[in-house]
Amino acid sequence: MRWGLIGASAIAENHMIPAMRHAHQEIAAVMSGTADRAAAFAAAQGIAKATSDLADLLGDPAIEAVYISSTNEKHFAQAMASIAAGKHVLCEKPLAMSLDEASEMVRAAEGAGLVFATNHHLRCSGSHRAIRGLIASGRIGRVLSLRLFHAVHLPESLRGWRLTDPGAGGGVIPDITVHDADVARFLLGEDPQTVVAQMCASGLGQGVEDSAMSVWTMPSGTMVQSHESFTHPFAGSGLEVHGTEGSIFARGVMTQRPVGEIELVTAAGREPVPFSAHYLYVQGIEEFAQAVAGKGHPAASGWDGVASLAVALAVREAARTGARQTVGYGEGA
Ligand code: NDP
């Protein structure tokens, strides 16, 4: 499949371009807001065409799909233009700045008969799929609680708009809580119902939060505890799922790489849980390409992106107001 990249971003450079090429996809063009940056990015990445004009990229009939990885406030207009031009869309999270915009993007793609996916990479990982399988097979009985540890140390190279610009979608909640919302939905197969939360700036955020903690209730009664941060150098990431018949402990699994370890603890003792070490982003691209070919669905759909955004927005509102929020999924419910 032939792709156009919208946004000359770090995630495109470091993960998605290598993943697309690994999955035998062709990258035909890149669009950036500035012509010089587009040209430099294209030259560095070996991409034939560079442009600063979205219509120019979308006007190429050979481009079947676009990958949108601009800053968050640009996703909506770029996705809507891409859909109008008949392109399938893989869009970065958070899909948009508001639930209405995100829903409109997904609905437009549905109306046009196009594949629309959200780049929630964690549900593509072998570790998360193994944990989901354990839960679904009943190995830990009825799930009582899920704890998500996603407090990282933001690399110097990413310390830009994420830390300073609410207008571009900065802050740890739109950046990482959306991923954790998707993980909870993916592992537990249900949508968070209400949330309580606190947030703060703990050293890096300027005008946006760089740390958040929240507790979510699920329709089944399962409780979810979630911690995201940009300021924790040594915390490590992970998750725990506790059930009536067992517990799952996963360390180092909230990452972009196929790493980490999982242990299952039951009355029978402790056992390591094996999982596939395939590359997360390659898996996502392959499933997207299959969906475009009419075989299956993308790993995370557009509505999954709407739902993760709904949870993140509720967490921020709960933290801002100090009041419990009911998650409003809009049309994505
Ligand atoms: P970057 O800051 O690297 O890129 C975002 C935009 O900033 C680019 O599209 C580009 O604008 C502009 N830009 C970047 N570098 C420069 C520069 N040196 N000079 C001028 N402009 C620059 O962001 P990320 O790659 O970290 O994030 C992009 C999107 O991807 C976000 O939506 C984020 O949430 C998401 N993301 C998702 C991840 C995942 O695992 N799913 C991981 C990381 C990010 P222009 O569009 O004009 O080229």
C-alpha cells in the first residue's frame, strides 16, 4: 500500500517509518507545515516527495492511506481533508481536541467507506495480548482491580509542545492517559464509567499537567487505578490485574518496544507467562493494511480512539474540578 505522511514528527521518524518499511509498505510523500522541514525530513528518510501543501499530498491518486502524526490540534482538519480525498486514515492519539471532533472524523470515514484507525500501539503488543488472553480464559477468575503504572521520564528531545502548549494538546493526560484508557478497555473489555482524579505539574509541565493519578469504575465493578507522569526517571512501567483466583504482574510493558515480563500468581504458585516479541508498530501497520484489503479490522478502531479520548477528557475534568465525572462517550458509547 502507498502512504502519505502528514506531519514530520519524531514518532514517524523513530517508529512508524521503520515499521511501515518492515511491513513492506511504500511511503510516497511527507507533508510538513514548513517546506524546508518537509524537504529535509524527506531527504533524511528517503521519501520521494515533500510538500507543505496538504491538498498537494492528498491530490496524489496513488496514495491510498495517510498516517497523521502532527500535533494534536491539527489532527481533525487533516483527517477530515484526507477522508474527503478518499484516503484511509491511521491517526495518532489523541484523535482530536474534543469528543465532537473525534466522533465527526470517525463518522465521516464510516460514511465514505474508509478504514479509520487510532495508533494505540499497546494493544498491539504480545504482552498485552497475553494478559488479555489470561483474563478472558478465566485464569484469574473475576477481575477485581487493574493498576496501571505509566510514569515515565520524558526524553529531552520530546520536551516541547507536550510541556508548554495546551493549544497543541500538551499535557500528560492527552499524551499518556489516553493510552492507559485504551489498555483498560482492551484488557477488560468494558468502558470506564466514572472517574476521580488529581493532576499537578511536578517539574516539567509549564501551564499543563505533567503528572496525573486517577481511579476509574467499570460497569462490572472492577476498579482501575492509573498513574501517568513525564517526571519519573526510575519508576519503570507496568500493570497488575488482580482477580478472585489469581493475579497478573507485568513489568516494563507500557513501552514502545516488545519487552518486559509477566508473572501469573495463583493458588498453584508462580509461573512466568510467555508472549510474542513482535514489534508493536509493525503489528499495527499490518493489521491496518489487512483491514484496507477487506480482511479484518485495525487493532484500534476510530471508535476506540473516541473512547480513549472520552476517558482522558473526563480524567482532566475530574482533576480540574475535584468532582467525580461520568465519562461521556457521545456517539462512541
Ligand atoms: P513531534 O513534536 O516530533 O512532531 C509534531 C509536529 O511538530 C510535527 O508534525 C512537526 O510539524 C513539528 N515539529 C517536530 N519537530 C520539529 C522541528 N524540529 N522543527 C519544527 N517543527 C517540528 O511530536 P511527536 O512525534 O512526539 O508526536 C506527534 C503525534 O504523535 C502526537 O499526536 C502524539 O500524541 C503522537 N504520538 C503517539 C505515540 C504512539 O506511540 N502512538 C508516541 C509519540 C507520539 P509539521 O506537521 O509541520 O511537520
